[in-house]
Amino acid sequence: MSKVSAAAVRELVEQIKTDSKEKQRKFVETIELQVGLKNYDPQRDKRFSGTIKLPNVARPNMTVCILGDAFHCDQAKGAGMEFQSVDDLKKLNKNKKLIKKLAKKYDAFLASEALIKQIPRLLGPGLHKVGKFPTPVSHNDSLTDKANELRATIKFQLKKVLCLGVAVGHVKMTDDELIANIMLSVNFLVSLLKKHWQNIKSLYLKSSMGKPYRLF
């Protein structure tokens, strides 16, 4: 049973959007869900990790690069998307600095199915280390759809500390879109936890530059 009601979420969403309108920024502020956990020992308890696709794109500005075979490079060119061919990757010559630069430049990567197995050989563990190992795409997939799927997907992963934050939307979304994203995120996170709601110490919502509002 969810301990967070849609009405409570709606109230905070309206508040955050009002604050954002009062102090307009030069960019679209992201809305983040910040989670505090309790009764959890990251050293001993199993660290959880889970990804879920939200009903509405949470991060429209997320940059995606395609590591493609000839077919996907052509498709990316046609769609005006950034891409790297096998030759481009070979030119990096496993240089750690250049690979780090590539990993830093983009938020996420897609790679042709035919290339996925070659990525570690071409780039070493660089992308995997920073949690940006490419998502495979087949020739039947639409690259724009796949990229938007990534922009709508969030990941909850417990590291060594008991707090996490994920982007669940932005201030230009409608209230209903935000509420749908937030409710799904919260309930999915709770489903990952061993003792469910008993592991949740606090839930806050905040926009990039706004103050945090307590949800739970």
C-alpha cells in the first residue's frame, strides 16, 4: 500500500512550479526525487539496483550518442543525432583520456547489436566504469524512440550512502505527467527495498534551484 497520496504529490508539484515561475531561470529546471533510507546497512545488506521506464520523458535534454554500424550511422545522420562509427572508436586507440572525454560528453549511449560485443575490446572498461555502458539497438528499432526511452528511464542504485536522488521530470511538464512519474518512481523504489516502507526515512521533491519539499 502506498503511503504517499496523489493529492499530496499534486500539492508539492504545484508549489514547486509556482516557486519556479516566481524566479525564472535561463534553463528548464529538473524536478528531483530525493530519498533518505533507514534500517539499511550498505556494507552488509544487499545493495539494490533497478531501472524503470516512466510514462513521461523525465530528461528531455539528456544527450545520447550512437555507437553504430554503417546502417545506424546513416540512420543517426538522417535523424540529426550524434554518432560514432567503428573507425571513430578505433581512432581513440584505447587512450584512457580520450575515452573518458567521450564518456563525459554524453549522458548515455546506444550501440548497434553487432557492435555491443566489440565495445570492451575497442574502448576497454571506460564506459562500464562510469555506468554508461551502451544500450543495444537492432536494425528494426527507431533510434529516436530508443533515445527517448532512455530519457524516460530512471535508475535507483544504492551505493555506500543512504541517500539517493533521481530526476523524475521538469517544471515544464503538466501536473498530471509529473504526478504519474513521481507515483510510479516512489512505488517502484519501495518495491526494491527489503522492508519496503519501513526502509524509507524521508522523501523530498525539489527543482534544480528550488528548495526541497518533504513528501514523506
